[in-house]
Amino acid sequence: MGLLDVLTGMRNGPRGEIGGGGGMSPITMALLGLLAYKAVKGFGGTNPRAGSAMAASGGGLGDLLKGGLGLGGAGSGGLGGILSTGLGDLLKQFQGAGKGDVADSWVSTGPNTPIAPHELSQILTPEQIDFLTARTGLSREALLAGLSEQLPKAVDELTPDGRVPGPGDSGRVAGVA
């Protein structure tokens, strides 16, 4: 199962439709934003070419996900590489906060350990939360509630082999080449 399958399932899930219309739900956007957080933040100044491309296109997370920033041919494997790297970074963040066992349960093939919104608020940085609320339009509470529900499922589906995909797996992870 690739990322596109995960996104389709999440779009059709309990928080998938907004006002009965299609499109990406705010929680799906938040999940992708969380996984691609460092890449998106990096457009602000560490990579002048990407930063100027983002500015010229009106840039944002949507542009990154559409491949509008020229990342498709990046050495990191494009979107799949960004998400794979982001997933690894997120799992390290959980480990650093003393919740590595929770995140490890999502990667492993066994049952997923749930995480409460207040626990997630202690793992994610205030900058990450502010970044995601600004881009999704969700309140802090709605964001944390949605992520606490959907993050375990998303990580579980992105790691079907019970391991974090490596660089060579990036196309399979994303469901796109």
C-alpha cells in the first residue's frame, strides 16, 4: 500500500470530507505537513533555489505535495524521500520525548498503541503545532485530536513491512515514482 492509498482512505474516513465536498481534509494535510515539516521549513532560506521557487509560485505545502517546487528529481527521492525522511525524524522526536515505544508500535506489525492529544502536544514542538494550525485552519485542539486519531494509522500504513522505509523504498512509500 502506498501513500496515495493512505490519503484516499483518510479522505474517505471519519474526518475526510468537509462540507460534503471532495479534496484533502485538514487532518490529511496536517499529517503530510508533519511528515514534510523539515523540508517545507527548509524552503525558507537554506535552499535559495527552492525558496525562490516557492515564493514565485505562491508556495506552500500544497505546492510541495503537487511537486510544484521541482523536488521530483531530488536526490532524496522526491516526495517519497521527503516523507520517508520526515517519518524517521518524527519517530526520533517521539523517542526523544520518551514515547518511542508508542511510535514503535505503529511501525511494528502488531497493534497500535493509542496516543492522547495532550501527550501529542508534549511531543510536537510549539513551532510545529503553530505551523500546522496556520496551514490547515484547524484549532490547536482539533489538530491534536485529529492527529492523535490518524497518526498511528498513517504511520502503520506507511510501514507495512514493520520498518521505516529507506531511500531505495521511497517510490513504493509514496505510491508514485
